[in-house]
Amino acid sequence: MRLSFHARGVYRRSRFFLTRAAWRRRLPFWSGGLAVGFAAVLLAIAADYVQAWFRDAISVSPYLSLAITPLGLGLSVALMRRYFPGSQGSGIPQAIAARRYDDAAQRTRLLSLRIAGGKILLTLLGLLAGASAGREGPTVQVGASIMHAVGGVWKGKHQGLILAGSAAGVAAAFNTPLAGIVFAIEEMSRSFEQRTSGLVLTTVIIAGIASLALLGNYTYFGATAASLARLQDWLAVPLCGVAGGLLGGLFSKLVVVTASGKVPGRAGALVRRHPVGFAALCGLLVAGVGLLSGGATYGTGYDQAKQLLEGAGHVPQGFGILKFLATALSTVSGIPGGIFSPSLAVGAGLGANVATLLPAAPAGAVVLLGMVAYFAGVVQAPITAFVIVLEMTESNAMTVPLMLTALIAYGTARFVGAPPIYHALSENFLPKQP
């Protein structure tokens, strides 16, 4: 009996699924996704330990940070420049730039197992010294490096592997698989490749399974039932959107100008000539901000953001601005470290300040709006911003307000001429255009 045209098509596809070529295409994504998930979890656990060690040190005397933080940031930049060039900053710009290279040697300059190892060690060193930095951006570069290395063994297509590794890094770091996919579409590629979409999704799932196996199922900031129940509460949307867009845009401008070596005058020359000394100076200022905040601005800012969401604990009234300063100083110092978690913490502080202007509005809901607004203003990826905040708090009742706030913040940052920070920084890792 002859098979129908549809049946013959299904038969051919099922046979291809079992061929060696099909498995050679899948195995790099699957094995790499598993490795990325485990690496993300280990970095998260280690980051918690080193931050606890720093808190123990300054509990003896808060003024110890005036020695520990400058020495740590200076040492981090010295080691990065000597042994791990290409590991500076967040790591996301390097992953974006690497996808644009066709030459394997150029990609390896930005993504390799050596750089991944250095990224992990130096990110932990920064947190051990009290820097206001995150681990999520570094996890993206680590994930992209692992997938790039796996692709070298299996002869996989590097663009798709780097994209999948980056998405898996975000998904495993925050336990937010949907945000990982959206990040890959909106931020890493600004488009989606149909041929690799299924493999990217599978990689994110496998990385998530690895994370679940080690840490269990959890929500990054815990679940919240906050909502804008009354019409007048919606005034928080434009207030947070504009304030977050302006402050996030300012941060983006500051970091891009400094990292591109465009600081004018004698100050710019000194920064370029003495990068280790500049990092130590930034560390001294970070320690000063930490003293002003009572120690609240050190580290990722996760605990403070969670307290503001829950309305528990004591966070200084000026936490948002002080965390902004500490994060800006830590970032422009050039140490390996991300801005995801610190940006969410800055946004939480900003939202808390806006909530004082609207005392009748639920404070937790306004804090959420501040988080998404500032993050969208910095990265100028509004979909990623609202999805990642929505998924890490399970605040389904806030879906529409979060979307609208992210859009307003994005438009405000664009209006004031702020560059999309990751794509602007990726230009530093590409050949200079005449």
C-alpha cells in the first residue's frame, strides 16, 4: 500500500530525527545547556558565600571597607588585564560582539573556557570586596563561552550556540526560562533564527532542569500579590516610567562614555593611563557610599530589593540614589561584574521613593514599577525588562502596569539620547570603523 504525501513527509522527518547528522546538531546544545545550568548555580552559591564573608568582615568595623574595597577592585582589574583580557564588565557585550565575528580566533578572544574561569573568579573577587555588582551578566558570558567551546568540539554553528548559551545563562541565573528566551530575541540578536529556535528553547529547558536539580523550584524574589486596585494608583505608572527612564538613561550614558575611553580632558588621560589606580579610587568611593548607606549598597542588592518588595526590614530612604552611585562606580572601574541585580535594586529604591508621594497606593506594587522602569531605562529592552520582573515575582496582576511602565521608561531613555548599554558597549570589542 502506498503512503500518502503527508505520511511520506512524516516518515522522512522521523528518519532524519534518528540520523547521525541530526544528533550531531542537537548534542552540543543539550550537553552545553546542562553545563551552563550547573555553572550558573555554582556561581550563585559562591556569590552568596563571598558576600557573607564581606559582611562578616565589616561587622568587626565598617571602616575596614575603606581598605578592602579599593584593594579588591584594584586587584581585580590588575588580574583581568594581565591574565583574563576580555572578561571585563558585564560580559553581555562580549557575547553580542562574538556573534558578529566569523573568525574563530576573534571569537575566542571574547569567549573561551579560560575567560569563563576568569570571569567567575574575578566576579567573586569583586563581590568579596563589596563591589555593587551582579552575577547574572557574567553568567551570560560564561554560558556563551561554554557553548562556544562545546561548538568547537562538535563543530556546531557558533552564532546559534552563543545565542543559546546566553539565553540559558539568564534563565538559570534567575530561574526564569521565559525571560531567557525573550532576552535572546530582544537583546542578544534583535531577531530570531528559525532554524535554531527549537534548539535554543531546548538548551534553556536543560539549563533550567540543572538549576532545579540543585536549588529546587523557587521564585527569585518570591511571589507577590501586589496590584493597582484603584484608578488613582495608576499615577505611579508614568511617575516611575519617567523617573526610571531618566535615571537609567543617565547610568547608560555614564558607563558607555567611560568604557569607550571618551572621558574628556586630563581626567580621561589619567583613567586610560592608570586603570588599576582608577579602579582602586572607584573602590574607595564605593566604600564611602557604603558607609553613608549603613552598608546597604554593597553587593548585588538582592536582600534590599526583597525587603522593599515585602515592606519588611530597614532600608535607608536614600537607598535608590546611593545604590545608583555605588553601581556606577563599580561598573566604570572596569571590574568583571554585572548590572542586572544592582539595577533591579536601584529600581526598587526608586519605586520606594515614588511610593512616598502616593501614600494610598500599595508600596509593593510601586516598588515593582520602579524596578521595571529603571531596568528598561538602562538596557532599553522593554519586553525583557517586564518579563523578567514579572517572572521573578509571579506578579500576574501587575502585567499591564509593568508593560506600560517599561514602555514609558524605554521611550524616556530614548528621548534623552541614552544608548542601549549592551549594544553600545559591544562596539568596543569590534574592529573600529573608519
